[in-house]
Amino acid sequence: MENAIAEPAQRRTERAELEEALEIAGFGKFNWGLTAVCSICLCASIVETMSTGFILPAAQCDLKMTTGQKGILTGATFTGMITSAHTWGIIADTTGRRKVLLISLLGASSFSFASAFANNLWLLAFLRLMVGLLISGSAAAVYSYLGEFSSVKFRSRSIAWACTAFPISMFIMPGVGWAVLPLDFDLDMFGMSFRSWRLFVIILGIPGFVAFLGLLRLPESPKFLVMVGRSPEAIEVLENVYRLNKGQDAGKYPISEIIAPPSMNLGKDPTFAKSGVTMRVLRTMWDQTIPLFLQPYGFTTLLVCAMQFGIFFSFNGMYLWMPEFLNQIAIFNGEHPGLPASICDAYAVKTPEVAANTTASSESVGEECHRDLDDSVFIKTLTIGGASLIVYLSVGFIVSVLRKKTIIIIAQTISGLAGLGLLFVNSTPMIATMMIIYHVISGVCLSLLNSIVVDLYPTNLRTMAVCITLVTGRLGITAVANLIALLIDIDCSVTMSIMACVPLACAILCFFLPREAGSAVTIN
């Protein structure tokens, strides 16, 4: 009996570093639930930003949109993400990952829901801008939040499992679109016409609310709590993790104190502790950003930013406009059966109508407008989801044989050649095939380039380096969204030529990455 009483007292005096404390807490039921919630967070981020391509053809009649205005709407969400991404990352490091995730998801989903009831283009664009400003916080914090509950042994695997949200989202968007957008109803609500595209927007806002509700039941990251000097709270969190994973009483968790390295414990930094939140954010931004643009990393940072811009430009640009391209070809085929046509042939016929729409009255625009998406659009975008999954799995094996740098050069070259093919092929199946090759092969390079960034920078600069390059990449999305909108009706061949040349330029830039970048052996 005496031993039974003395044993808890002995356990409560044990000290350990955070990594050991996480190992003892184990990996089990709690981590699986956390991974599922974080996967839904990622899904919410993807569908909120990438679903615009399905909204454009369906909403163009109600909102009287020209092609140029479609570009504004497409770029609105990404403009918000670019504006706030850097700041959200720092706020997550100073106020907490969970708090950022909760605010981000609830705010983004609320504005997304509100955007379904926008009665004009400019209100819709503003609300989608707000969605981007807020959902960027989720994208910035979710990886850190998930990884900081697992030991090194399970950290990469848990993040990889959560990232299945990417191919899953590629099925969700066209799947929901195919089920909802063809529905033919018109309800008079709040003085506006409520059609299927508005229901589509509401449904795609649901993952954000679901993730928010899931996070309400989850604690703050133990690593963050230790970092800001709240170790007793971190112990409480780990006790609960231990209880759920091991099925034992929380009091049996053997760690009573977590040892934090001085560099990690910001809560004991007198200067940091006395600073207000704003000064903490500004100081951290300066300390982590400026070294990236100084020797010896300056040239590498600019090079990687240029490549990230180009890869996002081609990968996301094609996906965002693919429903519009395919729908326009389907309209052309319906009006000219049996007549072969390339993308530019279809837009050559559309151009006079668009010019007329720019100056026509709203009534006449509505009469000539096509609001239905052809079924082939959904079939081909679903095919992209399947192709993406296969290619991503294949690259997981190829990367153990070829250097990541070599894979990027090959993939970007193939993507560029597929883009050139879009200038010449004039059958719908071949156009769709070229689009899928262009998009999927280019997308593979995103994860590879981020992995190379991790290889190139020291630990204290890696997170900010990834953040800065991703911001530059999102700038590429905004650029391509507006470029296509402005040029496609004026000179389609120039537009498609630019789309083809960008991945080819990225392949050339990749040759200049440092020799040690992108080796076949990855760094854990």
C-alpha cells in the first residue's frame, strides 16, 4: 500500500524534454481524431479557394459578368490570401495555433455563406476577398498545429495522412458541382434570384464549420504552450492525450515538468514578454524575413520565389479556368456540331458576343447568356482528381531514384509541351487530355519545390522561407486569373502561349538551384 501511494509522487517529479514527453503520450485515438479535423481544415481551405472555376459559368448570367470581371472574381480570394498569409503565420507563433484556426475557419465560412447571397459582382468579390483574408490563417497554422502533437516518429506520417485532403477535395468540388449546379430552380429571396450556384457556395462552406466545431473539442498545441512559458498547461494537455491514446488514467502520465531550451521559451525572454502583441509580430517578422534576402541566401530566395510564382501560375491557372474553357468548347460544339475546334477557335466565336455584352443592357445580356455547365466539365475535372492521386503516389517512389531537382525539370518541360499542344489540338478529348497533363504534372512540382526549400535553409529560417515563397506563389495565381481574363478574348493564342512558356521557364530556372538541392535522399 505504501508503494502504491508513493509511486504517483515519484512519477510527478519526472522531468523531460518535449520530444520525450510526446513519445510517452503516444500516438493513438487522440491523434487520429486530430488528423481528421486538420484534414477537414485543409479541405475547407482548398474548396474555398479553388471552387471559383465552377461558380463562374453558372453565375455569369445572374451577375452580368464579362470575361474581365470573371478574372477579378477569380483573383479576389487569392488576393486576400496573399495580403494576410505572412501576418497569420506570425500571429500563430505569438498568440496560438488553435486560436488562429478557430478565428480563421469561423470567419471564412461565415463570409463564404454570406457570399452566396451577394446580389452583384462587386459585393461577391469583396466577400470572397474576406474569405481569402481569413482562410489564409487556417492554411498557415494547420501544419504546425498537427505536427506539434506528435513525436518525430509519427509527425511526417500524420501530416501526410492529413494531406489526403488535396486529392479528396479534387473529387468533392466537381462531385458536388455535378450534383447541384445542373439543378433548375429559381427562388426569389431578399430581392434576388437564388439559383443552384448559390447553393453550391453554401455547401462548400460546410467543411469550414465542421472543422471549427471539431477544434472546439481540441486543446492548444503543447509545443506552443511550452514556447510561451505555459508548461503546466502543456502537461495538462499531454495528460489528456496520454489518457485517450493509452486508455489509462491521466494521473499515470509520468511527466511533471517539461524542459524547454532557452531559445524556444519566448515566455522567459524579458524583451519579448514586455512587448505588446504588435511589437512581437513586427520583431519576429523582421528577424525571420530579412536574413532570407541577404547573403548567402538572397539569390536562392529570389530564384525559388520566381519558380513558385511560375508553378502556381500554371498549376492553379489551368484548374481555375478549366471549367470555363471546357464549357465554352461544349457550347461551341453544341452550336456547330461536327466542326473541330481548338480552345482559341471556340473563343474566336465568343469574342463578338462578349464585346456586345460589355455595352449591352442587362436585359439583353440575360437573354443570350449560357448558365449551364456541360456534364463533360464535371467528368473531366473528376478525372483530374484521380490522375492527381495516381501521379502523387508515383512520385513518392520516383523521388527515391531521381533527384527532386531533376523531376521538376522533366515535369515542367512536359507541362510546357502540353501547353503548346493546346494551341494546335482541335478535338475535345485531346484538349481535355492536354489540360489534364498540363495541370497534374505541373502540380507535382509544388510539393517537390517546398521540399527543396526545406533542404536549402537552416532550421531557424525554413518555416519563413516556405511562407514567403508560398505568398509569391499565390501572387502568381492572382496574376494568371487576371491575365487570362484580360487577354483570352483579345488574343487567345498569345494567352495560351504564355501559359505554355511559364512552365518551360521554370524548368530552365531549376537548373540554377544550388547543386546540393533536391537530392534523392530526403531530410526528416
